[in-house]
Amino acid sequence: MKYLEGQIRIPSGCAISALISREGRKISGETIAASMVPMHDRSNGLGGGFAGYGIYPEYKDFFALHIFYPGESCRKQCESLLRESLDIVHQEPIPTRAIEAITQVPLIYRYFAAPLQSTLKRLQIDERELIARLVMEINGGNSGAFIFSCGKNVGVFKGVGYPEDVAEFYRLEDYKGYCWTAHGRYPTNTPGWWGGAHPFALLDYTVVHNGEISSYDANRRSIEMYGYRCTLQTDTEVITYIADYLLRKQGLTLQELAQVMAAPFFTTISRKSPEEQKQLSYLRTMFPGFLVTGPFSIILAYEGGLMALNDRLKLRSLVGAEKGDMVYLASEEAAIRVMEPNPDRIFYPTGGEPVIVQVKGGAF
């Protein structure tokens, strides 16, 4: 039987990739884009995207908001709302190039802005909470506008298409960053659309994910109890919000975040030391709604580092490599070999055990 492209469901589909320089060196977006080419068949053209860190040094002290609009009237309405809370120091359409493979393109704008001190004082919140609330308000509305990137000195570039085409569309070669992540999407349960492509972002947290979250409904109900609104029609969104809540609001470490999302089985906990048993049992008891079940591999990036994490049984592929100060991660070794043909070391993350890489010095 002959199938048309996109009609066959491939549960192990989706491709993820990442690179990071521990020294904070800037790498062209061309490098991460090239890593997606050998994993082309893990996508089906319904979503591709990238996140770059350190790409806006001239505006590094301002929040960089990337927004999709269905039309001009929506843009004007959203900009009016933004100006009620933000001082916008610069705005422009995100530079793109017209290519045949990318169609039905929305308006794509970016804004560099600082929260108004009067608004922060009135609401008695900090600037990151204000931005998070704006994202929930706009993305959860019915205007059709979607904020898909909103951190400082970080930008997400995504759309409907194969990742290598999305990279060409956004002229990724024009950007340099110390950390990049990438995703090629093969949707299994949700539609392919511009807002549903990966990475998903909130503030400086961005997530790319290969997997199928069977606990999505439970996770979504749990996170929405704390003011988050899941409106982007994919399970990766809920992972991003869980990370923001546990890291930013609850003050957990990355290791503790991993112990919540990929919590060890109780039989595993019982074999740990008394102190470890106490901590792991506490995390499972305190945050049961954030246990992520189903096969997954994720890469969570943030200002100054990244974390990679497999599900407890390692049901999705993930491989890593090192070369000098560089660390690479991808669904396939072939993708890493494109970025670095001769790595010093190849490694395979253990299920449920995070790989955490930090940039030294903090000068991004």
C-alpha cells in the first residue's frame, strides 16, 4: 500500500540536538542547523525550530519577545496591551527569507522591552513574574497572537517545516550563541502549526522534546492550579511550565527537577541511603502531579547552561559527546558527527539521570 507523506505514525519520531560551550564561546547558528540534516527522516515537515543563547548582546538587559500574529489588527491590539506594562526600546519584524518550503507564514515580530517599574510596584511582583503573566494572558486569549520566546539574550525561531528549511527561513547563519538547541517534529497526537513547533519557551527556559507524555492530562491539571495556561496543543508546553514552576518559583535545583519529573521507582528509592530515601520520597510526595510518564528525551536550556534527561527506562534515544570545552547532545550520533567529526568522548545518558552542563564565568 502506498502512503502519502505524513500519513504514517512513527512513535519514535522527532529529532533533538544541542551544543554548548562551557567557556561561553559563540558558535554560528549554521552549526546546529547542519546537525538536523542527517536526522531529516525523524521529522515530517510539520514543525522545526531552534533556540539560541547569547544571540542579542546589544539588548542583553532587555526581555526579547518573539510573537506570531495572524494579521495587522491583531498586532496593533497586542502591542497596545504590551505597552501597558512594558517599555519597548526596539521592535521590528524578525528578518526572514522567502523560501518555497515555508508557506502560510504569520506576521513574526520581536520586541526588546523592560517592565515598567510602576507596574511592578503596583502588582508587587518581580519582572520575570510580570513577563510570565503576560505570556499566559496573551497566549490564552482569543486574538490569535502567541508569544513564543520571551527571555533575556535568548531567542526561539520556529515554524511549520523541516528544521533545515526553518533555519534557512530565519537566516540562522546571522546569529551566534554559546548554546543552541534544535528540534525536528513528527507530531503523533497534536496538530502541526506554528505555535506548536518546538522549542517551547518561558523566560529563559526552552525545551525540546522527543516522546509521548502519557501523563499529560494529569500534568496539565496540576500545573494549571498555579496560574499557568496550556494553550499550545502539545505536551512539551506542560514540561516547560513545570520546569519554570519548580526552578523559578519553588527554588529546586536541576537535579531535584529531574528527580521530580523522572522520579525513581519506589523499589529503587528503597535501595538508597537513608538520607537519599528521605529526599527522594519527599519530592515524590510534594510534587506527585509533576511526575512525567511515558517515553521521552528532553533538553532543557536556560541562561548559562542546559540539562538533558531521559525517561526512567530510556525509551527514547539520546547520545552525548565532548570535545574540549564543547558538549553535544542529539537523538543520533550522526548529528553530533556533523557538528564535531572527532569528539574526545561519546557517552550515553542513563535513564532518569540528568546530564547538566554549566557555562563558566557567567559572561554571556
